[in-house]
Amino acid sequence: MFRIILPLLLLPLLAFSQEDTKPMGRVTYVQHTNLRANNLNGEAVLYFNKTKSVYYLTDIPKEPRPRDLNGTFDVVLGDKDGFPIFKNLKKDSLIFKTVIGPFGAKKCVLKEPLPKIEWQIQNERKKIGRYLCQKAVGKFGGRIYDAWFTTEIPISSGPYKLSGLPGLILEATSHDGRVNFLFKKLELDDDFDYRIVPPRHKWTFSSKEAYDRKSEEMRQDLILYFKSMGVDATVGARRKPNPDFDIEFEE
């Protein structure tokens, strides 16, 4: 008897779960940064519904690869999932994939609260695509951004980690001109073959402090490895965020 009833009781929960992860739209952006070490440029997409969204890059390599910059060793970042950034507006949570350890050799997932951006909504308006947008100015990660949002789609999300406006952000550019999320197209559809779920990884950290501790542990392990091989190598601590290198350089 229970073998029949229990699955039937679960059906509404499963239907709700699928509906909760189902997109209602997709925005394609062009992410362009003018930063010395950041190579995460190209097309990106945002799948969204009323409470959740995922933003990820589609033009980056699937795996990291080394490169030579005028005699200096560097790594071109890559990720098969496009370094997804998941927002849950109901739970005020941000879950994203990033790199960890010396040379950014490993991947992990970091959980944080959604950033609190104190947007100042302006009177300026313009059309982006076929949508009437309004301008807002706010500071995030050390940079001041002009964001253009549309209340025609009253979803409080946008590209990268930007959110918190009374409409979907279709375009955002930093005042210093070094970080840009440019609109390409928007599609509204309830039949996308995609589910809005957070990224997963065996290394998942629930705070920046836990992430920093693991990063330092990996650095020390690498120093010990070099010593065991008879190599007296220096492995520098993780560099501090820098406006010349990083999208975000302030808390």
C-alpha cells in the first residue's frame, strides 16, 4: 500500500521543484573587461525566472591553459561550465564557481550573501532592444556602475553578480570603462532545455574565510612538495585583489 501512495504524495513536490528551476527567459550579453590578468571575456548568458538565475560564460576555454606573456608565465582561465554564478533572490544567496590555490589551478564553489548594492535610480531612460530601460548608478566591488534595467521584466537580477533593482538589468558599464556587460539579445520562453540550479563541487566553502584558509593550506602543501623534490622554491601568498587585475577589488 505504501509503495503506491508514497510516490503519489511526492509528485506535487517534484512538480514544484521542476517549476522552481525552470527558466522563463534568457539574456545573452557580451562581457568585456580591460584588465591585465582577466581573460574571462566573450559571450555570456543569464537564464532567469522570478526567484532564481544563473549567469555563465560561453566563450572561454573548457580547461585552463598556460600562456607566455613576454616571458612571464600566465594561465588562461577555463571551465567546462563557464564559471556559473547562481542567485537565489528568495534566500538572499549567491553561489558561484571560482578558482583556488597557487596559479588558480583548482576549482571550487563559494557561497556568499547577495551583494547589497545601494543603487541610485536616475531619470534617464533609453531603449535597449525593444525594452524601455531606466538608469541606476551603484557601487560594487570597488567600481561604480551605470546599470540599465527594465521594469517590463520585473526580475531583480542581471549579469555577473549584479542585482537589487526593480527590473532586469540589460546592460551595465563601470565608470572607469574597464568592466562592461553589454546587451546582445533577450528571449522569453518557457521551453528552454535548461534548469536553474547552483554549481556543485567537492570543495564548497560557505564563507570567504574558509576559502582563504584552504587557499593558504594549498600554498603550504606546494612549498613542502617542492622541498621534498630538493627545490628551494618561493610560492607567494594569494595576491590581494587589484583594480588592474580583478573585476572586484573591494569587499
